[in-house]
Amino acid sequence: MNFGLLLVNLGLLLVSFGHLLVSFELLFVNLKILFVNLCVLVNSELLLVNFFHFFWAKQAIRVAFICFSLIFRFG
């Protein structure tokens, strides 16, 4: 009788250990998904920064052209 209960408890322990391993695998998968989401967020922010750099570079070129035109028109 006690030997049967011992076997049942060992079986439950193995099942619990299996569930623990699955939980760790799911945690690892969730961490990978979080890392991918962070990479996508960083790429989106870099895309936004690149857009603003392009916008300001375009404005700087426009101002430089206007200054160049004014200098050579009156000089």
C-alpha cells in the first residue's frame, strides 16, 4: 500500500517537473517575443528619427540655397 502511494507521488512529481519545464520553455518563448517587439520598437523609432533628419536636412538645404542666392544676387 505504501509502495503504491510512493509510486503515485513519484509520478505526480515527474508530471510537476514536466509542467515546470514547459513553463520555463514558455517563459523563454515570451522573452524572445519581448526581445523581437523591442527590436521592432527601436526600428520604428529609428525610422522616425531618420524621417526628421531628412526633413531638417531638406530645410537646411533650402535655407542654404536661399542664402546662396541672396549673396550672389547682391554681390
